[in-house]
Amino acid sequence: MKKIARITAVLFICLSVLACTKNSVRINDEMGGLSQDQNAPSAADVYVKMSIAYLQRGNINVALAKIKRGLELDSMSADANNIIALIYERLGELSLAEQYYKKAVSLNSNDPFILNAYGSFLCKQEHYQEASKHFMAALKNALYPTPEVALTNAGICSIRQGYMDQAETYYRQALRANSKFSIALRQMVEISVKKNNYLSARGYLQRYLEVEQHTAETLWLGIRIERQLGDLDALASYELLLRAKFPDSKEMRVFEGATIK
């Protein structure tokens, strides 16, 4: 029988990852790929799809109601357990989230999307070794279509533990898998700045801007980079964009404070 089509909804990535790597990556990958290893559809599948659609629209309460209905129809659906775990995590119900993540993994321990989602959760709870095990397990699946996601998650967990070189290795591997993966590019900008490798930082920022728009954070990074490289035209351009687009941002306040000093 046909497997359900993969839902590629972008519920994106914990946005704070892009600024300070305090949280682990969240991307469409985390929605669960809809059980690549299942041989037959589940009665819960339609509710999994509906729940994801409501999550896309930001209606988390309806999404929760839909996925609960799906689990009533099939409590053994790995996808449904994965989605409700993600929802409970977003609601701050961490005990419930972990319960359902564990069940999803137990039901389909080969699904890289589910393994990555649980690994991401574990990383946020500072269970780094367990998180790494799940990321590596996801990467062992040769059919995993987005290994850059788990690799970037592994890199972010490494950063949180203070292992910058290890993180850089993971990010480079992620970019070999997908040279336009914006989160890994953004992380490489950060690492390059920390290592005072400003030419490299400029290059990664330029690559990032080929696939994403500027944020206040990336404009501030650009300012810092061009200050070091001495390109006054680029510096002025970043400053104008920061003032125009993000006048009330903390980056603007930091910039003005640095300018005054």
C-alpha cells in the first residue's frame, strides 16, 4: 500500500537558534516525516496532517485537539505520538512531551525524523549524550533525506557543551549535505567570528543571505565583520539597514552604545 506523502510544512526552527544557539534546531524535519518505515496507512494519518496544518497557522489548541483524536483512533501511530510530543513541548508540558517522544521512538526506532525530534528535545533539556545518540541514529539511516538537520542539531549541542571545533565539523558536514542550509551557514558565521576569521565569516554571511533575509542579528554580525575587515562602505550599508529595519532592536541599542564609546 502507498505510504503517506511526506508533509514538508515549515514550522521552523526555534528562532533563538539563529541568534544564540540556546535551543536546538526545529525544522519541518521535526514534524516527523510521516513514518518512512510504515507499510500501511494508519487511521490517525488524516489527523496527523490536520494537526500539522493547524500548527502551521499557529493554532496550537486546535492542533492538539486534532492529534488527540488521531491517537484515539490509533494510539500506536508513531507519527501521531511524535506530533503530540512536539505540541506538548511547545506548551511547556515537558513530562508529557518526553513520554510521547519515547513512545514514538519505541514504535518506530528507525525513523530519522522522529529520532531527530527527540534528540532535539533532549538537547534542550541538557541531556547531551542521549541527544547525540539519537542524532547519530538518525544519520545511520541511508534514506534520511535531510541529514543536514540532525548534523546541525549535533553541532548546536556541541556548542552548548563548549566544543566549538566539534560543532564546526558537524556544520561543515551539514553544508556538504546541503550547501544552502541556512541554519548551518548562520552557525558558521558565528564560529568564524568567534575564531576571528572575519574573511570566512563574511563569506558564510554572504552565502546565508542568498537563501535568507537579514535579521537584526545578521546585520549586527555584518557590522562587526566589516569593522574588522575595514570595508567602510559595507559597514555603512549594514548600519543603514539596521536603523531602517530594526530601530528598536537590542542590536541597534548595542550598536549605538558602541558608537558612543
